[in-house]
Amino acid sequence: MAAGGLLPDHHPTADFFVCDIFDAAPKDDMGSMEHPMFSLSTRPDRRILSYLHNGVAIQVIPSLRGLATIHDKDVLIYCISQLMAALNAGREISRQVHLKAHDLLVATNRETSGDGYKRLRDALERLAGTRITTNYETGGQEVTSGFGLIESWQIVRRSRGGRMISVMVTLSEWLFRAVQAKSVLTLSRDYFRLRKPLERRIYELARKHCGRQAEWTVSVETLLKKSGSASPRRVFRKMLRDMIAADLLPDYALSEAPGDLIRFSRRDTVILPGEAPQLSPAALDTARERNPGADVYALQAEWLAHWRARGALRLQSPDKAFLGWLAKRGSA
């Protein structure tokens, strides 16, 4: 027993955030959704990537282990999701995120075998080793800065067999500022079921640019550039056509349009007028007030999917049904 009858403070500098929020909605930062910062290769990629679009210049430099991949990004999405859920609940957050490896693997639809833990460690090493250099304007001046996708990581606790149990990840200032500013968007949980790197990247772009709109049309050339794909245009176009035929993307349907264009349409709007219940602006405003920081249009889409799954019954008051569903869901 310590002096004064108190136990000693075993964690005097415990200024980290503990991931302990069950079923936090997947969130992604808008910066890396907008611009290509992750490799789409399934093999070690040691290229230096350069991207220039509308005055934004980005250079991505790999470590000896290669560039961080779009699948490695699952770690960041998990951390962002937990931090945003905590912010919305009024809790303090920190750049140092303390997480359970098993919870991350389950939340991102990864295997929890020994190989799953090894892949997680490899992902952490690539995330810490990959460096981003970019320009941005602040105070009327253009500033160029460099940073890692994560600042550092460490295994805090291992099992008797040597498998990691808990991990500490220190996020970059750049990513943490995005969380604090709530510059994030909600992803479908089915994002983690997409196998192909390009499918994940195209979904990100659709979520960022189509968002709440009924549709978004973009040229194949621009989509190739923004995706970060290293494929020639004709090969990229073929991959897009395969994606259109497979029709696996959550939330959005793809189609070709004249002029070498690709059209993205929100699935919840590809219906005949009057088929789906319409929510009033007042109901959406109420949802925003009850769920600060939440993407109400993503919640609306999730509610519509729930309504369809229950038989698409005619509703006397869609607004009351939606807000009641939110309350039962635990979001209110």
C-alpha cells in the first residue's frame, strides 16, 4: 500500500485513447479518399508515386518493405471509426490509439488466424514506413510538408505463443486533425468484403464524389488518375467493365456513358418514383441534432436497406419510422 492509503499510479502518462466502442460505424478521412495515397498492388510496391491534380501535388515514397496498400488502410479506418464514435459520445481522444488486434481483425473482416496477425504487423510496418509529401495553402501561402501515414506503432502485449494482443498506434498529426475537424465520411461495412484493391479504391471515390447526389459522371482518364492505378488506360477501362458486370460495389452502381465516361448512381435512388419512403428535411435535421458528426445520408441509406429487408411495408409516417429506427439502433 502506498503512502496515504492510495495505490500507486501505475499509468501516470496514460494519455492514449482506448478502442472500446462496440460496432463503431466505419469512417474514412476525405483527404485520402480524394487523392491516391495507397498502392493498389498485391505485391511489394517500391515505386515512388507522384500525383498532380487541380494544383494538388502529392508524392508517396515507400520504405524498403514497399508502399502501404489499400488493404493496409483498414488499420486507419478502424482507428478513425473508433475516434469519431468517441467524439460523438463526448469523450476525449488522442493521437495515441490503444487497440486490441483481434477486435481490429474482426471489425475489418480479416482472418483471425496466425497469418491474419502477421499480415496486420506487416501492414503497420508499411504504414509507418510510407512517407507522404504534399502541398497545401494556409494563410495565403503555399506550404509543402511531409509525414508518415502513421507516426509509430508498438506491440504492447503478446500472448504466450508470441501473437500480438494489444497494439499502440500513434496517428500522424495530419490524420488526427482530419478526425478533429470531422472531415470524414461513413463507409458501408461491405467495403471490407471487397477483394480487389481497385474495387475498394473506386468505391472510395464514389463515396467521396457522388455522396448524397443521385449520380456522378467522370471520364475514364480522370478516374484512372484519381484511382492511382498503374495500369494503361485500355487495361483500366477493361477492369472497369469487369467491375460493371460484377456489380459488387456497395451503395453505388456503375455504368458506361458515351464519351468514354463512367456514371456512378446511388443504389437507393435507382428506383421508380414513390417506391421508397421519402424523408422530410426536418427529419434529417433532427437526425443531425441527435447524432452530431454522423453522416445522415448514410444513415438514411442504411434505414432504407433495413426497410426493404423487412418487406418494404407501406409507412404511415416515414419520418417517425426513421427516427424510431435510429433510437432503437442506439444512435440517438
